[in-house]
Amino acid sequence: MTRTLHLNAFLMGVGHHEAAWRHPRTDPRRIADVRHFQELARIAERGTLDSVFLADGLAVGPAVRHNIQAVFEPLTLLAALATSTEHIGLIATASTTYHEPFNLARKFASLDHLSGGRAGWNIVTSAQAREARNFNLDDHPAHAERYRRAAEFVDVAIKLWDSWEDDALALDAAAGIFADTDRVHEIDHHGPHFRVQGPLNTPRPPQGRPLLVQAGSSADGVAFAARYAEAVFTAQQTLADGQVFYAGLKRATAAAGRDPAGIKVLPGIAPVIGGTEAEARALADELEALIVPEHALAQLSGMTGLDLSGLPLDGPLPDLPDVSAVQSHQSRYQLVVDLARRERLTIRQLIGRLGGGRGHRVVAGTPEQIADQIERWFTEGAADGFNVMPPLLPDGLSAFVDHVVPLLRRRGLFRHEYAGRTLREHYGLPRPASGYAAARALVTA
């Protein structure tokens, strides 16, 4: 079978560049307008992209003084996008640290039903300590403990989605039987973090369960992805680093007893597109000039765990602790440290590089140059697709769909039209069987 490229549009406000809201080609008032996001979803669908994705956080930090933050709860917003699209997948971030399995499983099952099988869950454990203080906690749980909770959380959610077998709805009006109760199951889960009786009060989703996505690249994150994830959003700056991560994750997936083809690796790419390379570079320079240094330093301080506010912008980063001492964003921390050391960047240069993609790779060039980069990573073992992060929205997404996607199609790398209706079909992944139905089949065999 011919391998097919997968493309996800990461929707963030009016653009991924931290200064996007200050650029004259955007209107920051649109972040609170559902029509803006519906327009973005329709643009992505016009390009036959696999999915759109909304990130989320559960606290407002000091960055809000200088940068736009998410306004809408993502599952609510995606329900609105489901009504204005027909094919595009709908992926939302939700934290296993600050939700309960029953409520979250029900929300994703509802979105999957409402969209006709297009829901996906980006599973995160949360990274900001300030989130804890919005949920009756004084501090953020330790990194390893968050992943232990996440594993049990996902196990419970899967049991809940399976608690209604596919044929549980009898809908026999003549006999007065709505559901076959032999096919609706209490899960009776008792674990270290959760006690959940079930069943879910929503029938089994059209996809069986939403597409499971994960975004951590730390050792704990890779182990978690190998066990559960079907798509992974990741960040690498170089082809070599991308190849190492890709091969390592596929090996870990096989070691976990899963088919490595069942997990899709999508590095982030922030394409700054121009008619010429000079035009693209000029746009990148315009955006970099709009960065507020105070904000960028605060962001970098949060990422490194060090207060950098008093250091000269044109000096180097100070010595930083080993990644093992970091409790949040471990993989992104290591990426930033490696980038600064590899390219001998000053603090000013580093915040400029991070402003466009927060550690994801920024590529400025013509549509042909962007397509070349995508094709190389795809064909040389660094990616199954890409998490596309336009610097400006909607213009950057339109430019990608109208000028880069046609090139990928002509090269035989990407679809011309949707072949299926569900998100799993877009990603070439099977619909999982219900665990209860499988157990029944074994008993009756």
C-alpha cells in the first residue's frame, strides 16, 4: 500500500507567532468570534487536511499581558465547528490531571456522535503549576505521578467507551425495549486514582473511541505514547533529531506489543510562506520585530525554570540544569537547550527563533521550498505527516492550502479528496472492537 502523508492544522487564535495579533494582516478581535474558527476549519477542509486541533490550558498566566491566550473551551468550540464542516477531524486537548474520566469520556463520545465520527483527544498531563491552584491543589503533581494517573485515566475512558456494545441499542418500539441490557456493562473499575462504576450514559461512539493523540516527547511521554497513542504531535528542529525520535517511538510501540504503523508521528512545522524566499524572510522579520522582549524572556524563563530577566539580551544562556531536574515540559526544555548550544545563540536570537513556533521548526520560503522540506522528512524516516502551525491566521492557512497542498498532491504524497468520513479513516487506522464484545466472542466460540 502506498504511504500517505497526514496533515493536521493547529488552530491558535490569529496565528502561531507570538506577535501575530500585532501584525496588520490579523484582527485580534476575532479570537472571540466562532465564525473565525469555522472559517479556519472550512479552509482546512478545502485542503482535504486530516484534522484541525485546538490546544488548551487551565490557567491564565502573566503572558496574557502581551500575548493572546485561548478563549474558548475546545470541546465546546469543536462542537460548533462540527456543524459547519463535513469531513475534517476535530481534535481537542484535555488534561488527565484536572478532569475525571467519566465526564471527559462522555464529552468526547458526544462530540464523536455529533460530528459523525470525527473526534480526537490530545491527551496531556498539564505542565503549569498555576493550573493546580484552580483545582483545589497547592502544587502540581510530580511528572512521573502525572503519567501514572494519565495511564489509569485512559484505561478507564476506554472501558467507558466500550461499556455499550455496538448493537446495544435495540430500539424495539413494538416490544418496548430501548437497549439490550446484556450489552450494556458496568465497568466496576477500582484503581489507585479512580473508582468508576459505569456504564457511560452515552452509547458507544461511531469510531468505537476517539482518535488518541499525545504530545509529550520525554521518556515518560514516549512510553505513554507507545502504549496508547495513535498520533503523536512532536517537536524536532533537525532532520537527524526527527529521524532519531521517529525510529525510537516506532521501536517502543513494537515493544509495547502494537503495530508501529498504528501510530502516526506528526512534527510541528510553522511555514512562513512567500512568493519568493525574500518575501517569506521579510514576513518572518516583520513578525520578529513585533516580539515584546519582556514577554519573550518571561516565556523562556518559564521554559527553562530560571529567571532570565536580568541577563543581557545579547549574551548567551547561562548554564542550565540537567533535564532530569525539570518537572514540566521536559522534552521542550531539552530542545531549547540543544538549539541554543548547537547554534551558539544569544538570548535575543533564541527568543526570536522561539517566537514563531515555541520550539517547533519554523521554515520561511516559497511553497516549493516548504513542500521540499515536508517531502524530505516524510520520505527519509522523520515523519508520517505534519502538525501545520501557520504564523498568521487565516492568511497563513489559506496560503498553505492553496499553494503547498497542490504541490504535495502533484508529487503523489497527499490525497485529492477524502476517501472516508471518520477521523480514523483519514489517518488510515482501524475502528477498535469493543473489549466486551471481544470477550463475548471468546465465550461463545
